[in-house]
Amino acid sequence: MSKRLDNFIHDNREEFDDLEPSPGLWEGIESKLDLGVDGAKKREAKTFSLGFVLRVAATIIVVMGVGFGIYLKTQSKTANVNLAAINPEYAKQQVHYASLVKEKRNELKEVAKIDPQLYKEFNGEIAKMDSSYKKLTSQLKTSPNQERVLRAMIRNLQIQTEVLNQQLQVIQQFSDYKNQNDNGSKNI
């Protein structure tokens, strides 16, 4: 069959070359392609340059970063817990013991001038308890049982006060002993 088709094309070749499409045929096809199904002119698809897209993306990232920073800042401000709202009595105790601890620490700092090594040892113990207190403070913000955490904070401050009192007593006893030895050696 293909042999017959080849023969037919070969025999009638001149007739095929005779017919040429009209010059406006392609322009007509092209104009119909620009029209949509309903006959209205199609809108061209908008394209954006890579630079424009990158600028928009960078702007979005900066705006989101600023918004996140503001959110974190407001969260830290609102995260302070009103102790009196949890338990007014515990709040008073917490303030009382916190001021005692501060007062005792100031007394202990005076020892640093006299005996820095002893102060360093004593301060190390207090620093451990203080870090525990700070952990409790951060837990208080998110704890479902805030009253229990507040009691633990007060107990921590009570222990800090007791330890500071003991440290100050040791320092006082050491100073008294040192003064007695100095006075005893002067009398001889």
C-alpha cells in the first residue's frame, strides 16, 4: 500500500506544488488565537522579574521578624505573674524573705572586703540556691499549680536566709576568735 501511495505522490507532484496558502492565512489564524472562547481578547499573563520577587520576599521576612520581636517583647512583659493574685499571704511572705535575703547578702558582701576567699566559698552555695529560685520563678509563669510553685519559692528563700544567717554567724565567731587571739598575744 505504501508503494501505491508513493507512486501516486510521485505522479501527481506537480499538482501538489500548484496550490499555495493565501498570504493572509497565518495572520487570520494568529488573530483567532488571541481571542478566547467567548470571542473576547485574551489577557496576557503577567510576569514578575526575579529582582521584584526577591524584594517582596525580603520585605515579608523583615516584617515578620519585627512582628515576632514585638510579640516576644510583649510576652516577656505580660509573663510577670501577680503573686498577690495567686495567694496574698504567700505574696507577703515572698516579699519579706526576698528582702531578708537581699539584706543578708549585703552583709555577706562586707565580708568580701575582709576575707575574699571565705566570701567566695559562701557565695558559691548561695548562687546554687539562687539558680534554683530562678528556675522556680520561670516555672511559676507556666505552672498549672502556681500556688505550689510559690510555696517552693518561699521555702527556697527561707533556706537561703537560714544559710546566710549561719554563714554570718560563722564569720562572727571567726572574727571573735581572731580578736581573742590577737588580744591574748598582746597581753603576753
